[in-house]
Amino acid sequence: MNNSATTPVELITALNNGDIGINNNAPETSALLELKSSNQAILLTRVANTSVITTPVNGMILYDKSVNCFKSYENNAWSPCLSK
């Protein structure tokens, strides 16, 4: 997928094996998704609190606005704040 500039730039690459690169036309083969930027960050989902996730799944990561921290869902429970 390219942008609409006069000289198109490849923005999203999907390889035959399903790997995806965003701003990267050659994502690492050991990564399912690789994001590349020298001046931007990933913005994770921000929720009011973990109770709004009705069916959490092990491996989820989010930012809990009620306590202002990152949490992960592991072993069928939300972790304490990861950043504290």
C-alpha cells in the first residue's frame, strides 16, 4: 500500500508469509508486525479501567487511565502496574 504523494512511498508491506511492515518494506522475519520510525512512538489502547474489557485474553497490553499505568493480562488476571 502506497501513499498518494506525487512520488508514492510504500507505507504498508504484507509479505507472502503474512508478516506486516509499517514504514518498513522488509520486516524482520521473526516478527509478525514491525513498525519503523525515527521520530514516532506506538500509542497503545487507553481504557477507563480494565473492567471495560469484557473478555480479556492472556497477552493483552493496555494503558489503564484509572491508575495511569500500563497493565498486561497474564495467567487469566490483570497484572499490577508495569510502570511502577
